[in-house]
Amino acid sequence: MRKALALLAGGAALGAGLARALRGRPRVLDPVQPRPDPRAEELRDKLAEAREVVAERDEAEEAETPVDEAEAPGEDLAERRRTVHAHGHAVAGEMRRRASKRPKPEE
């Protein structure tokens, strides 16, 4: 049993030594100098343009009245609903009249 254990330990040590020898020394690579990306200037231009658009939008929104500060329309809400309802009925009636004047397709 001792011989087998000694043989196993020796084989493991030999394997580790061979692996290290075959692997060799790590190669040292020359440092790479970064090259300027040709797309970088284009992206900078797009970013500057987007910032201008945001600034213009913010400027335009400053002139607007926020919804929570807006005044209610002068017309009473119930009156407005009645007006819209009546208009809807009138349009629906016109559509029915047009549909009844058309000849029915034969089946």
C-alpha cells in the first residue's frame, strides 16, 4: 500500500513538473497604443446636437403652462358633455341616413 501511495505521489509530482515545463514562461506583450476611433468625432457631434435639442425643448416647455396650473375652460363640464353628446347623435343620424339611401348589395 505504501509503495502504491509513493508511486502515486511521485507520478503527480512528475506530472505537475512536466505541465509547468511545457507551459513555459508567460509571454510579455508589447503595450498597445490606443488609436483614435474614426467614429468618435461623429458620435461627439451627435451628442452635441442632442444636447441642443434638449435645451430647445426645455426652453419651449418653460413657456407652456403646466397642467396642474392651467385654468379650467370657461364652459361648464356638464354643458360640454351635453354638446358633445348631441354632436355625436347628429353624426350617427347622418350616417344612418346615408346608409339607408345606398342600394343594398345583392347576395
